[in-house]
Amino acid sequence: MATSPDQLSVIADMLAEDLKGLPFAILKNDRYIVLISDQFGVATVVGDRDAGGAHKAALEIARQAGLLGIAVQVHPYVVSDRTDGDGDIFVRPNQIALDIRSSMAGKSGGTPPVSNEDANRLIDFLNGRVHKARAEPGKGTQIPPLTPEFKRLLAACAEKALSDNKPWVAGVQISVDHLVAEDFMLAPLLLVAAENWTAPYLASKRQGGFAFSVAGADTTILGYKVTGLTAASPMIVLVAIAAAIRKCCRDGACILDPYLLRFADFIGEIKGNADIFGEADMDAMLIASQE
């Protein structure tokens, strides 16, 4: 059973009140809450006895931290009156903050589980504070569409990165135009390029980056298309895309199936969400806007 957004809002409000004055950041999307503390560690919180959802949320956040080069164990918690079952992940509805804080303190063993710098980097990454571009309430984040000039740059970049290798998807050879098409492989390519670019970009504390949006489109092969792209400079996007393409090239072929699978996983993670944490775009990490 999935936790309802209303229930999560209530839980988040309770945590904010009960953890006031303690070193916790509280973030929420429509599926789970994330707690981040340099003293207590990182945790995800769900309700409705959804142990499976709690573990999945913890894995998602651990993966996001891994993109930044941060190795941290993410502890899952379920708000429930249940007292048996999945170990100590269940916390009492009337003692949510107390139970979670006590459990996290015990699991850390008195050793700081994450540095203050890494905790702040993870908070900034999940909140999208690298680059703020707030959307109006009820409207998706407005990222400008690709220009014809940039589309030509993308095609030239892809062709150069491929060299003599031919692009293949699901056993079918595709053209360079298909590879950079907004209604075909551009979304998976941008997603992987963004994820590969994120860690070194944030680690070097550089300015810039890129973000893009996708929207559902039933008439397309993948069911989604790229609707916009924004970048500090075109070169940042082109370098990241070229690196992603070259990574798949071997023995005259560029096999793109892993990128297609990664995009499918991403859509599964955010489906129904306007963006990952409902706040802002992130440089060097995409936010999907479903229209």
C-alpha cells in the first residue's frame, strides 16, 4: 500500500515540529520523506505499513548519494502501529521523531555517518539548489525548447562521438537523427549524460550545468519526448553527451540498450511526479515534467 501525499504531509509536519532544533533536514516528495543529518545519518520514511516502499526509497536515495560520490547507508522507516515483522524499521505513529532519532543514533554507533559537507551537498542536490528556477504553483517548470541551431550542434556532436561506430537500439540500427531526436533517444541520452556529469560537476564546485524536461507523448516510440533544455553553456551539454556516446562504442557498434533501460527505470521512479522533490530544476541533473 503506497503512502498518500496527505499522510506524508502530516508526517513531515510532525517531524519538522519534533525535530526542531536538531541537525535534521526534512525533504519530501509524493512517495516518501528523506531525513538527512551529519550526526544521525540519512533515512527515508513512509506510512501505511509500506515496508517495500521504505526499502525502495532508501535504495533510491543511496543511488542519488552515489552519484555525488557519497557512500552512506540509508535507513528505511515505516510509520505504523505494527510491532512485529521487518526488524526495527517500524516506528510508532505517536512517537515518530523519537523512535527514528533513537534508532538512527543506535545505528551510527556514535560515529558521524556522513560529514557535514557531504550532508549539505546531498541536501542541495535533492533540493535542486545548485540552480533555482521555481515553477509557478500548478504549472510545470518552464525550460525553453531546443532551438534549431542547438539541434544541429547535437547531431554534429553525436556524429563525431560515434566516429565509425553505428548506433544500435534493441537489435535495430538507428541513424544519428534518431539518436538525437527529441521524440526518441535524446531523452535517455540526456539522462545518462546528466547523471555521469553530476558527480564531477558538484565535486569541483563549478558554476553551470544543465537541466532538461520530458513529457508524456503517446505517439512516440518511448512514450516520452524532450520538451526543453537549459544549460549554462552549450559546450557543457555537448561534452557530456559525447562522453556518454563514446562509453557505449566498441568494435564498430554503439549499443545503447543500457541507456534505454536506465531511462525506463527513471520513469518508473518519478511517474506521476512533477519533479523529484517538487522544488526546482537541478543543474547537471534532469527534472522530468509530465504534462
